[in-house]
Amino acid sequence: MLYLDHAASGPVRAEVREAMLPFLGDRFGNPSSHHTVGEDAAGALEDARRRVAAVLGMRPGDVVFTSGATEANNLAIKGVAVAALLRHGRPGHVVTTAIEHESVLASVDHLERVHGVRATRLPVDPHGIVDPAVLAGALQDDTVLVSVGYANNEIGTVQDAAALAAVTAGSRIPLHLDAVQAAGWLPLSGTGADALSLAGHKIGAPQGIGVLAVRGRVPLEPVLHGGGQERDRRSGTQNVAGAVGFALALELAERERDAASARVGPLRDAFVARVQTLVPEAVPTGHPTRRLPGTASFTFAGVSGEAVLLELERRGVVSSSGSACAAGSDEPSQVLVALGIAPEVAQTSVRFSFGHHAAGDPTRIADAVAASVAAVRSR
Ligand code: PLP
């Protein structure tokens, strides 16, 4: 099988599994317990926190371990907006974009519905780029947060984080980057962001562990209340094994970043070129150059993307119609619609995402795509 859905989830790396095992065995303590077993777990957790912070260029105290990036995004968005509401005694304004992950868009919807926060969803250009000048024009006197995806999960487009950060820094508004898809491909330190969300299962750690790294100066109201763990920003006993695995996975992803990008980018380019040669009306989506090295996405006129996926799987290729969360729904991708693609064309989309260790002959994958699209078109 050729697995081309790393943007959804990838395998846990062997080294990561190995590093986690003691914490699923003898070293089972609760990091909040005041005895040696608990202190052992707390030590491992704090070591993991330091290592994550080092990769991100942030302080250990900035790192909040969460259950994943959905929770990290909820905490960043609701946490900052509700803290501002409490400080000012009135709901403020938040800015995001039309092409964010559901966990961002739904958090913003929640703020509007429940707290009366106002929200602006910035438009993007046909390649999925957010124009920093448009961001600057959207800021209001009471804007309390800007949340933008560093790299898009459906089309792979990469934003100019530094240019966006220059806009928000000038106005002293915290910038949150959903960096889930960027991790392992793009630099995570020096982005200028005040907060970053990450997910373990996109970088070789397990599902169910993630991080919100948020600079100490950004006031944050917790979303989960309880025992006050994670400096009262995220109550709940920590996933120590997950945090240990996450730290190692992030270090490895960072160490391999340049080599992986240099190897996988050309593989992906060869794949895209061959698909375009073989498949009539195969249109790549996303930015042609400002994109993640491992992601390719297309619309294929006249077919259902879901039908192509089934044909591909029969030929041993596993991919996705876009976001795993939206997969299986009949709705066209909101991301593609926001690029200006007609809803009926958006239904024809297929995304291929390579991992760091992507093997597989791009020619063979492209041939399977061509045969699959032809099979669906001939029905
Ligand atoms: N943000 C982006 C860009 C994603 O691709 C994902 C992936 O599912 C998430 C957030 C949510 O992460 P998690 O699955 O860890 O909740």
C-alpha cells in the first residue's frame, strides 16, 4: 500500500514509541503527586516541555500540553478572547481567515454565538494566500486576536508568517498560528507568532497529544477547569508518555526538516507534473511554489473525488478528499470554495500528502491516479 495521507495522521516513529514505553510501564506516576513516583513523572514532563520550548524558541513555561491541536486551537482562540472580555468587560473582535481548520472556525463561531465577540474571516487569493495589507485593514481598535493557519491542511499553501506578524506586532495584537501542518517542513522558531498550535500525530508522535505554545505575556483564560495543571492553563492529569513522545518527535522532525523538504519536494513535483501530463483537466490547487513540500491537491473535472479515492485504494494508493474531518460529508470543501472554486468543482478534489519518509515511485502513484480518474470518468 502507498500511504499518501500524512496530513491526516502518520505512523508513530519507532524511536518515539521506544521513548514512551517506560511511561506506559513502570514510570506511571501522576506528575502532580508529591512522592518519588510522581516526581519521576513530573521530571520527565518538564524535560519534555523544555525540549519542545527549545525547538520553538520559546520558554518552557510557554508550553501547554493538550490532547491535540483541536484543543490547542480552542484554548488559543477562546482563551485569549475570553480573557480580553473579562479584562475589558466587553467582547472584542477576532480575526481569522476563511480557510482555517474546523477547530479554528468552530471556536470563532462559538465566541460569536455565546460571548457576542465580533469576527472577521479574511478572504484569501485564488492560491490561498492571506494578504498582509488586507489583514492590516481588518484590524479594529478592539481586535484581541489574529489566528491564521501557517500552512493549509487541504491545499498546502504556506502563509508569509513574518509579514503577518509584522502587522500584528505593530498593533500589539497577539498572533496565533495553527502550525499543525507546518511542523517538520517549515521553521517553527522566529515566526514572530505569540502562540502556536501543534499536533503529535502529524510529526511521528501518537494521536491525542498536542501543544499550545503561548508567550507568557498573552493573557489566557482556561477552557478546561479543574486541578490547575499546566500553570492553570489546562487542567487535567497530563499525558506524560504522550508529552515525552511529542518532544522527541518534534526534535526529530526539526532535525530532518531541511533534508526531508529537499527530498520530498522534488518527488511531489514529479508526481504533480506526471498527473498533469496524464490526466486531462487535472488542476492543481493551492499556491504553485509557496506550499508544503509534501502536499499535492487537484480537482479533476467531472468526477466525484470520493469515487476517485475508492478507485485509488483498489490500486493500492490511500489518499483523501481534503480534510479528514470533513471527509465523508457531502458538503464541498469550504477551503476550496473560499479560493473561488465552484462548489461542484470542489467536490472533485483529491489531496495527496507525503510524509518525511515517503517512499514510493511518483510515476507509479501518478499512473494509479490517471487510471482511477479514467475509470470514474468512463462510467
Ligand atoms: N489544525 C490543522 C491545520 C489540522 O490539519 C488538524 C488535523 O487534524 C488540526 C488542527 C486538529 O488536530 P487534532 O487532530 O490533533 O485535533
